[in-house]
Amino acid sequence: MAVPVGPQNQHIDGAPGSTSTLRGDRITMYVKSLTGTLSGVEGVPLPPALRLHLTPDTIPEWLHDTVGKLGLKLQLHLDDADIDQAGQTGGGLTIPGIHGYGTPR
């Protein structure tokens, strides 16, 4: 994670090869982009064949046509996900081997 603070970007990293976890009853993530391999829909496993890239402004047409126009919520399961997160409320974030440092902007 990186946050601009004054003349620097402040970074937080975890230990190499570690897995960070976010747990809680109700977590809201504000995401700039989400990329991952679709591995399930509504709890039904799928073969991992489709890589998705989602942003608030770019949702694949087939997905928008399926749920967007109808205003439905659909639970997607993604493997090997990368998230560009803008913020979060709720939950607890655990980062093994957490350390911070600053770099010039």
C-alpha cells in the first residue's frame, strides 16, 4: 500500500511470500480496479478459464448485460486477484511481517 504524505509516498509492505487477510462480519472495500480469474458464481464453482478486469467505469459487456441492467447483486469468486484499493471500512487487516518506509514523490 502507498499513500502520499507531504513530499513522500509512505509505503506499507508485508513479508515476501506472505498472504495478507481481511476478515470481519461486514467489510466494504472501495476499489479502483479488480483483476482476477473467475472461479465461481453464486457459490457454484467454475473452471478457471476467464480473467476479469473490473473498474467502476469498465465492466465487461456480458457481465453488465447479465446483472447491471437489472440492478442485481451477483457474488463472484476470483482467484489470483489483484486489487487497487481506494479505501475500506470495517473488518480487520492482518499483514504478516508488516514494515513501512517512505520514498520521494
